[in-house]
Amino acid sequence: MTVLLDPQARRLIDMLALQSGGAASLSIAQRRAAFAGLMRLGGLGPQIRKVEDAAASPAIRIYWPQSETAVALVFFHGGGLVAGGLDTHDALCRTLAAVSSCAIFAVDYRLAPENPFPAALEDARTALQWTFDNADRYGIARIGIGGDSAGGTLAAVTAAQWNAREARKLAFQFLLCPILDFAGQTPSRRAFQSPILDQATLDHDAALYTAGRVAAADPRVSPLRATEFAHLPPTFLHTAQCDPLRDEGAAYAEKLKAAGVEVYHTCHPAMPHLFYALGGIIPYAEKAVPGVGAELAAWFARS
């Protein structure tokens, strides 16, 4: 069966195809600028109660929703582990705080190639530890972890390591179109190549991040390839039907379910990778992201 891409998303992809030869062909500076430009197309996020920069290292920016909350989501931005930052994901973090009614603790982890593996993973662990250590100060009772795209990679690896070793467990995991197998070769990777994300970019980013220090198939890089999943927290996983990463997301959901983990998996029809950050030009995303947040808020209320 032929899968049809959303018309607005198709127009965006066609426009990007005219402007670029693909992210893998760009210098690091060009790649970061291009990614920042793409994220700006999503527009500005909503007004929320407060945004503050915490006295933490790595830097953490906290987004507080309008209502009081005792739930925090430690969030890692996407960008292939070589691009992105607090500013590129400001609108998305504002939106997530507003629609989920939880505080978003956004982490500014180190990027490759200047800081290859395991720098980003170390920063993810340090940021999570800092959040647990300062939970009482911020009135936080439950802490979850999440991220989008490559930020989802960091979240999934860190969640697995944390809940396997620590007495204080993560309450939940939240993943938006995550990269779960940098070494993967799936039908969706072959079917949905685009200027937003293609195999050449995935391979290029993996090479920059791993820098020959670790194999792309290592579970610390590709969490789908882990052998133990039972200790993971309840997981909210969102994939996109026209995303190269769709199949590995579905496989991850099945592995968690088989291990007895509570999983809520939504595959968004006709959507490409990164749709959730492009609500300014993809009308579906304007409705989908509030739904994503409402799902989290409803789970917080009943769990």
C-alpha cells in the first residue's frame, strides 16, 4: 500500500530539496545554521508562566506551565547529536510545558564532533542527577525523561542505565520520533528519504558522534539493541508514518511490551520526521502536539 505524505509536509520537503544537497554535505557550521532555520519555521511557542535558566552544568532551562505542577520532564533536544540547542527547541519546550502541565527541564548537552561519545551521554546523566538532587527545591515529586530524534536516543539510553542502577526511579519516558538504532537498516529507512532526514545524514551523524570510539550498534548508541528492557519506566512513544525512523520506533515499542513495560505508542499518519516542531507550516502538528501533551497530563492525573 502506498503511503501518502501530508500535502503541507510535501511542499516543505520539496522546498528544502531545492535549497540543499542534504545535511551530510554541509559543514558543521552550515548544518547547525540550517537546522536552526528549519526549527524557526515552526513559529513561536505559547506564553507560559515562567522560563528560567538553572544554575546547573550542563545548562538547564526550565519551562513552567501556567498551573502548579509536581512533575518534571528532563528533555534532550534533537539535531543528530551535532546540531540544535536550547534556542532551537524553545518553542517546542514552551508548547510541551503548556499542553502537558509538567515542567520541562531542557538540557544543553555537548555536541559532536567537538565533543564525541560519551560526552553527550555523560551530560544527560549529570543533568538527570542534578534534577533529582534539586527536586525538593523545585517542588518536584515525579521525574521523567524524554527527547526528540537524537535527543530521544540520549533519553532512552539514560533511562535504561538509570532505572537499572538507581534506587530513585524515573516515573516515565517520553520520546518523539527517536533514533533508536543508528546501525539500523529497515524498510522505512529505505522508503522515506528526504531533506529533513535521510540515511546519509544518519550515517554521517553517527560517525561524528562515535568518532571511532564505539560501534554504532553499541546499545549506548543504539538503545534498540539492548538486551534488557524490563526496568524501563512507562513509555510514551510517538512515531511518524513517513519517517525513516518509524520501523525502529515500532520495534522498540514491541520490545518494551514484551518485557512487561507500560507503553503508549502513537504513529502519526502521513507525517514526516520532525513534524511535531513544525506546527507553523503543518496544520496537523498544531492539533497533534496538544494531543500528545493531553495524553501525558491524563496519565499524570490517574497514575
